[in-house]
Amino acid sequence: MGNLLDDLCDVHNHFLKLENRYYRCYGKYAGRFRLQPHLTKLLQRTKKHWSWIPRDTLDAVIIRLHIAWERFFNVQGTGKPKFKRKGRYRSAKFQTGYKLQEGRVRISFKSWDTSLQRLKFDKRWFSFHQLLNWKGNVRYLQILRDSVGTFWLYVMTDDASKEVLPATGESVGADFGMKDAFLTLNTGEKIQSPQFFKRSLNQLRKRNKAVSRKAKGSGNWWRAVHDLARLYRKVADQRRDWHWKLATDLCRKFDLIATETLNLDGMKRLWGRKVSDLAFYQFVEILKFKSLKHNREFRQVGQWTATTKPCSDCGHPNENLSLSDRQWICSKCGSHHDRDINAAINILRAACDPVVETV
């Protein structure tokens, strides 16, 4: 599989070079419908060594480039696709030429037959640890190599069934926080983040130091790099697992979940590493998926909707409220507020108000 991904990396870099040249000449991208016929000619002439890879897998690389250039032209702030180094190309997609069994997969490649002097199909079996049984019809397979060097098999199906949870009749507004809690609910509950990256800092420092002490490119250096990557993967897996469990817990308790839209780029400039450790964006994406799966309603209040300063009892804004003020009293009605709980109440109210912008 490593050779497959390295050859796909060459395919990616070759066609990206063509796209960049086309962009310099004409100010637009060539697109998949020009590059795929060109790939057919390359396989017959100068790039015959790519022929052992299934054609749909080669086409998937071009389609991925096509989508990346579309985003560059249509989505503001998106950069151009970049070249990949050997070992940095991560995945291969198989739409045909495979057979799935329990714990095994057969993939059809091509190899050169010296006696016949032509390419013939070479069907290879691979074993994998099957954690779950898939539902529905299999659409395609995707093999991914992570930074540690472990290969993962993704089986994509057409199953769109929902696991509908019983209705509770409850709604919740959730305010993301940096100081007091990761998530504050309008019910007054505050959910703390374990901050897995912060807990692993000492181990990360030791392993980074071990990498810096090795001769770059040596066997010991590669072992140290893989140890470091393995720890980063463990931190990411712990954080993702906690996000999934928290999202599931919210879906079990509430029918409507409302959150705010965050300016993550601005938050990273202020707090940097902590924002990445909390991973608000990842949690919101997981919560969206879980809400759809369990037939819950998920709403996000617009970024510029006032939720922090207005009093949740009378609506009077506290213009003097600063980031360090965690508790405050409304000057108009005299209500005492916890900053985050007040914001969560306002988020839920804004999400239920059709006049207020939601995203």
C-alpha cells in the first residue's frame, strides 16, 4: 500500500503542475474533463508504470484536484492546492475492483507478465480488524495512511437510516467558553473540557526533545518521529471520543440544541493553543451529525447576534461588561447574572426567535 500511495503522490504532483501552468496562462483551471483524457494518453506513452493502479483510483486523484481548484475560485480565503512530498499523500479511493469479506478485502491491481508481455490482473488479499458491521450497499472503499504509518480501511455505504431517540420536550442553549467551562448550558450546568493536549504537554516535550537529539534521517530518528506522531494521534483520539460522547449525551437530553457561531480565527490570535486544544469547530460538526442522526433540531445563532451583554431578564445591555467580569448585576432590573449562563439563555432565546439571524 505504501508504493500505491507514493505513486498516487506522483500523479497528484504531475497534474497539479499542469494545472498551475494552465492557471498562469489563462487565469483559470483546466478541470477534470481535460485532464482525464490526458491521463489516458500518459498511460499509453510516458507513464506506463502507473498502469498497475486501477483507473478509477487514478481518476479519483484528478477529481480531488478538480474540487480543490473549484474551492480556490469559489470559496473566499481558500488557497491553491499544494504539492505533496513522498509519504505525505494519505488516501486512495477504490470504486471498483474490490471484494469484501468479513475481516478481509481483495483489491485488483495489474502486474507485468513477462511471458505474455502484457499487464494482467493481480488480485491481492488484505486482512483488517473489523470493528463494526456496515449497513446498506457498499459504494466505495477508501484506504488511509495516518502520520504513524497505520493503514485504515473506510467502507462507504448508502445507508442513511436514523436512530431516532425518544422526544424529551426540552430545549437547550449552549455557550462556549474559554475560562470557566468548555460548555455552559442555560440550565446552569457547566461542562469542563479535559484539555487532553495540555495534560500531555510534558510527554510531548520529552518526545520532541528525543527527536531533536537524533541524527535526521537515521533509524533512531524515524523511531522517535513515530513515537511523537503516536502520542499526537492518542491526544486527537481522546478529544474526538470525548466530543462524540458529549454530543450523544446532549441529544439524549434535548430536542432542540442551540449554539453560537464563533470567530475561531480571532480566538486563535488571542488564546492560540488552548483554542486548538478545545476544538470547538470539531465538536460543532460532530453535534450537527448526531442531531441529524437522532432526529434532533440543531440551530446556530449568527456571529453578530448580541448574547453576552443583554440582560436575560429585561434585555438591558451592559455596555461596560469586560472579558474579566464573570458575574454582574443588571443596572436596570437588579438581576444577578453569571456571564456564561446569561449568554446561554440569550442564545436559546435568539435561536427560537424567527426575526434573529441564524446560520
